[in-house]
Amino acid sequence: MRVSIQSRLAVVLLLLPLCLWACKGVKNGKQAQPDPTVSRQLPAGLSKAYFASGCFWCVEAIFESVKGVEEVISGYSGGEEENPTYELVSSGRTGHAEAVEVYYDSTVVSYETLLKVFFGSHDPTTPNQQGPDRGPQYRSVIFYQNETEKQLAEAYIRQLEESGAFPAKIVTEVVPFRAFYPAEDYHQDFEKKNPNQPYVRAVSIPRLKRFQQKFPELLKEGAGH
């Protein structure tokens, strides 16, 4: 049976958005090198925290909607490779997770509240997976910087497990922070800058909205509207 050119074109156009429905499916032409200065251009007097819970486009947008959070940088942490690129991390071979560096005012939002945001905005029971994204780069991780953060994280996990908050065992890693490499410029504020990108529309924004509906008391004024 002969298929018309118009029919073939229609099929291609139908499948194209589905090919883009993955955090790792977007590239911005040639790969730009991470800029290590990005995470230093922020006001003094803020504290930092590091988390990974799936695609960093989603995680960045969630934390940026929280009161007391001044800035969030998307990047890579938890691996051995120095100065990794998105292309390398997306291969799943560097050991890095897509992570975020959260700059926050501890007089407004506590580390404990950031843990609440972290666990309240993703599924911590799925190893090496978050939503449609699969691979070690999408694993759930808390990178603690000191013994206090470690104890708070482990205590919060025990609390969640004892309360039965999740139907399965929490697999979130609680590991010491070693290094954070900011992602390429085009990843920063990706969700905000690309609201109509297929993955953002289908995955990132719904995930953000679910969090905002669940914790309206944690949101900045105007967030969630």
C-alpha cells in the first residue's frame, strides 16, 4: 500500500513531541561548558543546601517558589568526573545526579523546611527514576554539608517511614557533599523560560503545581497563581 507524503509528514509531526518528553531530550545546539562562576554571583549572608530529585528543571522551579529561597542553580553533584557536561551526565556514566544548589535565608526558611519541600515534591521510593526519567542521574539524594544536616535528614526519613507517608521504602541517599558543578547556562531557569516546551508542559509544570497545591503556606507571594 502506497502512503502519501502528507500522511508520512502527519505521523512524523505527531511523534515529534513525544520524542522530546524527557529531561535529557533537549540540547541547545553545541554543548556549552558549565560556568563555575554562576553559583558565586549571589548575595552574601545566605545559606546553601544541595538536593537531587529528578530532572533539575523541575526541582529548580519548585525550590524557587518557596519563601526564603533567594536563588536556585541547576547543576551536577555526586559523581567522580570533574567539570561534567550535560551530555556526559545524561549518559549515566559519570556518577553525577542532576542536582540543585539552593541559596536560602535561614531566618525565613529552615533546613528542616527545605527537607519538607524535598520530600513533598517527588517520589523518594523509586531508585534511579523520577517520573518518566530513568537512570542514576535522576536518583534521589540529599547532600549534607555537616553533621547537623545529616542528622536532620536521617531523622526526617525515619519520621516519614514511621508515619507510613509513602507506600514503599524510601531509597533517598544521604551522602556527604563534595562538589557542585553548575549546569550550562541554558538549563538555568529552564522551566520559566520555556513554558511551552513539551516536557515542561507535560511533566515539570504539573509537578510544580502539585507541590504548590500541597503546601500553599510555604509559597512566596504570588507563586501558584
